[in-house]
Amino acid sequence: MHGDDHDGQTCGRCEEPIPVDADYCPMCGYRPAGYNRTATRVGMYVFGAVCVASIVVFIAGVSGIAPGIPTETISKMAIVTPYTAGISGFFTYYLYQKHGAEPTDDEVWG
């Protein structure tokens, strides 16, 4: 394992050299990306969709254009959409970062 294929990367737990493309440390098994990649991808898409929907509702509420929905209802919903867009955007970004993490990417995990 101490060959030329580790390219200077070390494990976040045992600090042994590991290959850059490894999903987990071959020495200690540390896997900060030890989560379900499919669930992370689905969460990323769901939060992204909520963010986009929040922005659309906000624009419709501010402009007063909402086909088939009473204007006062959409205007009331538009009050909270900046918050939901911000929170959803944050979680979308976080899950995007988490999805691409490798065992040497400890800064993603804090």
C-alpha cells in the first residue's frame, strides 16, 4: 500500500497513505463517505426542486400572477419562500459536497 499510487493522500483517521480514487481506507476501513450514495443523490434533487419551487412561488406572489390560485393565497405563501429557498439551497449544496467526498476529504465533514 505504500507504493506510488497514493499521490501524497493520507487517511483522515489512521493517517496512512491511500490511493486517491479509494472509497475507503484499505488500512483501517475509514469511510467518511460511508452513506448511501443513492439516498444522498435523491435528497440533493429533492432539496433542489424545493428551492426552485420556492423561487417560482416567490416570483408569482410578488408579481401577483398565479393562474387558478387566489392572489392573496399565493402572496401569503411568498412570505416564507425566501427562507425555504435558502434552507433548501444550503442542503442541496451540502449534499452535493458530501456526494463527491473521498476518504481524504475531511474538511467536508468538519
